[in-house]
Amino acid sequence: MHSLRLKLIVTFLIISVAGTLLTTLIVRTSNTRAFNALLLEQKQAVYVDDVQTYYEANGSWQGIALAIDSQAPPAVPGEPPQPPSLFALADENGHILSHNRQFPLGSFVPAETLAAGIPIVVDGVQVGTVLTDEGITPPPRNPAQEAFEAQTQRALQLGALGATAVALILAIILARSLTRPLQELASASRQIAQGNLKQEVPVRTKDELGELTIAFNQMSADLNYATQSRRQMTADIAHDLRTPLTVLSGYLEAMEDGTLAPTPARLQMMHTEVNGLIRLVADLRTLSLAESGQLILQKESIVIGNLLAQVQAAFVYQAAQQGVALGAEIENTQVIQIDHARFRQALDNLISNALRYTPAGGAIDLASVSLADGGVQITVSDTGSGIPASDLPHIFDRFYRGDPSRQESQGESGLGLTIAKSLIIAHDGTIDVTSVEGKGTTFTIRLPG
């Protein structure tokens, strides 16, 4: 039995049949007991009425035993003689006048036993007591009563068969509704295994299967996006490596052939290209370590105001050359635990990005605020060209270029913001960005206390 649907059908059917059989057994037992009790009450009422009528007619119990014996069923050959009645009659003193199995003729019944019987009252005086033989179960029945009980049992059996049929139909429907999403998920998984990563399974329910389907669709979308990003990243890395390598190869071949002389200017240009390659490889390694959680941080106590002053001092000359005002609020004396070099690298990348997009006459501001939970918030704001709304969700992606031609001309590889985010996350912090196109951009860093 390898099919989950078949297993579910069999399981539902077994549970339903077991419940139906148990219910049928309980109902059958209850009906039999109720029917026996009803028959006993009817026979008891007839017996009480007969003996009371006898006493009223004769004024005493004289001859009552003979009268009751005459009503006893005839003896069946080969079977033990049956008692004349299910009931016994005792006079007011407790002497048995008419017997049954439990109370022999002529025996004496104590008062507590008489109290449990049915009193026979004539003219306001109790003249006797009817005692029932509780050991006979069920009481004898006539053919009509037997037929009635048999019909009741057949109705229960038909009801059980009908319930089983309905249970089978419902089991098939339920099993199909439960396994259909799983079959769709299995089919989509096979498509992913074959390389068709973009799969979306319809969400048919709001239960755990629906949550599983939503999670699968998200996983498929993320996997497809990651694959596309990886392919794009590979292409971008190849592009960023190819350009300087082509330049270096061309100059080396020309110098080797004697076409070009190895002048200091040409060697300096080749050295610049090599340094660009070294920076790219270093950035890729840093990013790989940070995203894999293997980046080791050497944390130390740093005054936040001093850190911002250092960053300002490092970029103030470059900003002045571009005609950009670089300001920093350095009064904050809160101490934070960070890896100075790595966190400086993240801030340097943010400042470099701001300088790249802030024209002459603009401003860049570094600010910090102490948070109520003991953490700190650092903002890097500029009055540059801003970021288009369509680019905002992607600016931390590897090699993402909102304006490829401009960034390539400025030597930007597209890893600066990605590395900044990874380094901040490695410090258990977060980074967000808000921007208005044409007015500027603000990066907000939050570090825990």
C-alpha cells in the first residue's frame, strides 16, 4: 500500500466502521434491555391486576395458588418444568402463597424484602405483596414480540451498512482533498529538480497544507531569484575581471613585442588595474565570509562620536574637492562594542556611495542617536540625486547597478552596499534606506546595546 490516498481512505474507513459497529452494539444492547424491561413491566402489571381482582372477588387469598397454576404454560417434553409465573405473591405476613424460582411456596419473606415489592391494596388495606424473580432475563416472549425485536435488529444492521457506505464515500472525498495539494507539490518539486525553478502551486486551503503550499511557493520564488542572482553575479564578476585583465594583457603583449615602451606612466596605469582586481577579490572574500557567518569580529569599546569624527576626517578632503559639505555630529559619547575596522569599512562604503551621487553644492551628514534600549542609531544622509523607487528593493543586492554606465565609469563594482549590509548584520544590527528621487537618500543603521 504505497499510495497515501489509499492509506487515508483505509484509515478513514476503519475509523468510521469501528465507530459505526460500536454505536450499533451500544444501541442494540440498550434496545434489548429497554425492551426486556418493558415486557417485564407489562407482565408485572397484568399479574398485579389479576391477583388484586382475585382478592376483591373472593375476599381472601384462598385458592390463589391453584388459580395461578392453572395459567402456567404447559410443560415441554425433555425440558425442566417452568415455574407458574415470573412473580411470587406473599400475604400481609410475608408467607409465599404463589411461588416462582426465587421464592418457594410456603416460605417466609422478611419485611425488608416485602418493602421492595409491589403492595396489593384493597379498600385501603395492604393485603399482599408481589415479588419479581429478577434472575430470569430476558422474560419469555410471544412470537409477535420476537418478530418486533428481530425487525429492530435488522433496521440497525441496515443503518450500519448505510453508515459504512457513506463513510466510504466521505473517506474518498476527504482523501482526495488532502492528497491533491500534496500531489501538486510533488509535481512542482519534480519540475524544480529538472531545472524549472519558477513554480507556483495554487493555495486551496487555509490549514497546515495551505501554509505548506505558501512556504513552497516562497521557496520556489526565492530559489529562482537566487539562481538568477547567481547567474547575474557570475556574469558581473566575469565582466569586472575581464576589463582590467584585457587592459593588462594588451599592454603586456605590446611591451613584449616592443610595440610599446614600459614607461612609468604605463606601468602606473597597469598597477592601478591590478589594485582594482585585488580590491574586487578582497570584497568578494569579505562578502563571502560575512554571509556564511565565518567572519571573525574583533570587538572593542568605541565612543560613537570619535568613530564619526574619524570617518569625517577620512573623507573631508575628497568631499571638499567635489564641492560637497561633509558634516558629522561628534558630541555623542556613548560607548559601543564593535569591530572598529569592519564597521569603519561599512561606514566608508556608505560615505563613498553618498559622494558618488551628491553633486557639487550638496551636503552629506553623519549623525547618531542613543536609543532607549541602550542601542544606537547612526544615519548617513545626503542631498544627492536620490534612488528611484523601482531600485530601492535591490540596492543591497550584489552587483546591482541602478545606473550601470555611470557606476562603471566611476569604477564601482556594485558590492559596496552589499558588503556594508553584511558587516552591519554581522554586528547584529540592521540597515534601512529611504530616498526621494531628486532630493536625497538616508541610510539608517541600528545597533543593539
